[in-house]
Amino acid sequence: MSPASPPETTSFPFPTQVVYDGTADRLRVTVDVDPLPADDVTVRAGARRLRIAVDRDNGVVKRTITPLPPGLVFGDDREAVYNNGVLTVSLETHAPPVAGDDR
């Protein structure tokens, strides 16, 4: 496993761990948002990026993460779990389909 993107400590104040596991083709992101409830956390994943938004008293803070290594996209196997103030997001990664490939 290897780190996938650098920390953004000034703009996103929550401890975040981003790990890409190439052997499993997965990106795992863990964010400690304690003591905020799950209702204050929004997760959105597109083909090329993951966005986590946290609603705080003084506004919304966001973190956007792209899959690494370059050239990968997120697949359909996605899971987000919030447990005791910790959000864990797991996303399948794979190479994008080639134009004209019917597989």
C-alpha cells in the first residue's frame, strides 16, 4: 500500500489518511470527523475524484481526492461507512475503458 495524495491540513482540518492498494485495486480514505454526526458529512464520488464535505458551524470544508497512480478511474464497487466519528471510504480503481473496447 502507498499514500495516494498529500495532506491538505490548512484547508481541511480533519485528520485524513489516503491509501492506495495496487494489489487490491482499491483506494481507501479514512477521515476522523469526531465529534460531528454522520448527517454533517457528505461523500460524492465520480469517475475520477472523491469529494468529502463536512458541514461545520462556521461553514462547509471540502477535500477532493483523485485516484493515484495517474490514469486510473474509480469503478462501481464503492462503500462509505461512518462509525464513531470516523468516515471510511473504499473505492475500486481500474484503468479507464479504451474507446471501441466492448468488454
